[in-house]
Amino acid sequence: MINEMTRKCRTCKEVKNLTEFTRRPKAPQGREYQCKACRSKARYENGAYLRERFRKHQYRHNSTMFYTDVTINAVLTADKCCYCGDELTRVKEHAKQATLDHVYLGHNIDDNVVVCCRSCNTSKGQLHIYDYYQRSASFTDELWNEFVKQFASRLLRREPNEQEIEAWKQGFKEESEEMKRYGA
């Protein structure tokens, strides 16, 4: 039964308490037509949520946005984690939710980020990519090879050949050893 303390959501058609609706002064009863749960789900599914998070991050840190729509769309359309190969989910705060991971710390550019699951992103933390490859049981040789190939192709702006891929792998290894040597 609808009264002045309840409202019917236009999306899920459920009658809910007014507190389940975002405030909107110009709307009847001063609330949105869609409940918070449906609005959140719709924003997340169409990418508005992610774009808004990137915009707020940029504002909070008073920085220029380096992620392009291509990167944002990669997160929205990715279906597998680049580190473990598991299927990604659209459920917020889920271990297999798609996230962006920085290959190298702090560089917010498209070429430096990859799409991975929340679980792998958390377990990698601030490790160098080669160290994470060595420690992770789920980051297989096949996935490592594909990761290096994709990363190199983004930086080279072309498809690398097998020799170049092997050189990149060796470069990651040497870089990791050098960072350990100098305590970085």
C-alpha cells in the first residue's frame, strides 16, 4: 500500500520506504522515481558509476585525468583477469570485480594499467610485475606470456615478435632484480 512514507520504484515496481530513494526536491514527495538499489545497479551497468569515480578521483587529487574512454571501456567490457584468467564479475566489492591495476606504481596513463580482478589487484599490491608473476600460483606461464605481449604491444604501438617478447620478459626480470638490489 502506497502512502506519504512510501513510494513505488519505476524499475523494480516494489513499494519501498522513502528512505530507500535519493532526495530530489523538485520531484513529487521530494524523492527520485527509482530506488537507490536500482539506480546503483543501472549506473554501474552502463558505466556511469566508473566514469564518476574517475572524475571524483581527478578532482580530489587536483590532477589531470589520464584515463581515456578506451581504458574505461576496457574495464567495462573485460571478461577475464589478465593475471589469473578467471571470469570477471560486475558485482561491486566482489573478489572477481574488474579493477584497474598499475603495472608501475603511480603512473596514471592508459599504457600503464591493466584490467584484473579485485583479488589479484589486492594480492599484487605494490609488487613489481615480475615478482608477482614469480609468487602467484594462478599467474601461469601462458598468462605471463600474454601479459608481456599485450603490454609490449601497447607501448610499441604494434604487435611484438617472439624475440621482442622474450627481451621484454628478460627486461622485467632484470628490472625486478635491480629494484631489489637498490631497495626500491
